[in-house]
Amino acid sequence: MINYADLSLELITEFQLSQETKEQIAILLHVAFPEEDFHGRHYFKQLPHSRFLLKDHTQLVGQIGLDFRVMTLNKQPINVLGLIDFAIVPALHHQGLGTFLLKSLIEQVSVLSDNIDFLLLSTDKPDFYEKFGFRLTSQYVKWLVTEEHVNYGMKEEHVGHCLMYKPLANKEWVENSVLEMMGYWY
Ligand SMILES: CC(C)(COP(=O)(O)OP(=O)(O)OC[C@H]1O[C@@H](n2cnc3c(N)ncnc32)[C@H](O)[C@@H]1OP(=O)(O)O)[C@@H](O)C(=O)NCCC(=O)NCCS
């Protein structure tokens, strides 16, 4: 049973993470994404810019990595806050913690719509995110392929099944267009 009074949320820059927190993130990612090999790292492909962390006292129980980037959609620059490796420790799944963490993040960033046009994430569980106002999008996407710290050049592909966005500002999202990620795909 979760006692919400024991929980704390923290938005922290990546370069401020303590060794202990990095180790806890690495363990969380390892157990939450058993199909991926993180090689013991606290990130998969690249360091995110910041983290939204959920702790039970000093124990990490959930995290969302955050990447803040200019992308271009339909040739127009958009400020995109990407959500990466959203995870809750498996022993605590289905008790509302994921909902709590995601809702809390959305609450915190919703007031920053002067800086953030859209939230963006990639998922195979769109139903979960639709409840929070994310919508699936169909785009011709261009991104930099990276694997284990090596760049493999640009990839371009129509993507219609896993990218989801949530508008924060009044900017129009153009469907069935070209999305230049301006970097790696998180
Ligand atoms: C995705 C993830 C973060 C969700 O975390 P969670 O803490 O289980 O999330 P919640 O408990 O808030 O919601 C999960 C489900 O439990 C249900 N639920 C929420 N509160 C509940 C409660 N008190 N009792 C029972 N069920 C509850 C929700 O309705 C939801 O069901 P749904 O998926 O059918 O919509 C978690 O499953 C995870 O870490 N998965 C592995 C990593 C991963 O796949 N991340 C997503 C990458 S896109």
C-alpha cells in the first residue's frame, strides 16, 4: 500500500545527479525495461537534460527523463519537451504511481507554455497516455541513429503508430507532415 505522505517529487538537472541517484536510476531502468540492455548505465542512448524523480524517502521508485529540444514540424521550429524512459519500479505497478508521476510532471510544465510548445514521447502503450491528453501522430520522421555511443547517420521513415504529442501552447500541430527530430530518437 502506497503512503503518498512518504513520496517526494524532484525535478533535477542531469549534471546535478548524485552517484547514489544515478545508481538507483540504472537499477530502475534495468528492472523496468528487461528487454533492453543498458550496460549498467543510467541512460540508454544519451544523457537526458533533466529528470523528474519520484522517491519514497531516499529510495527511487519512478523516473521520467526529459529532453528539451528544438525540432521542426512542417519546416517550422517547435520547442519540444521529450519524455524518456518513463518507469515505475515493477513491484509497485498498478497502484497509481505512474499516473501520479505523469500527472505531476504535466502540472509542473503546463505553466511553462511560453517555453514548451509540445510534449513528445514514443510508446507501445498509447491507451495509457491518451488519458493524459497525448495523441498519436502520423509523421515522416528524420532522426540521427545512434547505438552504443556510435552515430550511424540519418534515418527517414514514415511513423504512424508510436509517437505521441501533447500541446501545451497554442501552436498548431500539423498532422501527416515532416518531423525533423534534430538529433537522436529517444
Ligand atoms: C508504464 C508504467 C510507468 C505505469 O506505471 P504504474 O505505476 O503501473 O501506472 P498506474 O498504476 O498509474 O497505471 C497503470 C494501470 O493501473 C491502473 N491503476 C491505476 N491506479 C490503480 C489502483 N489504485 N489500483 C489498481 N489499478 C490501478 C490504471 O488504470 C492503469 O491501467 P491501464 O494501463 O489499463 O490504463 C509502468 O508500467 C512501467 O514502469 N512499465 C515498464 C516501463 C515502461 O514500459 N514504460 C513506458 C514506456 S513508454
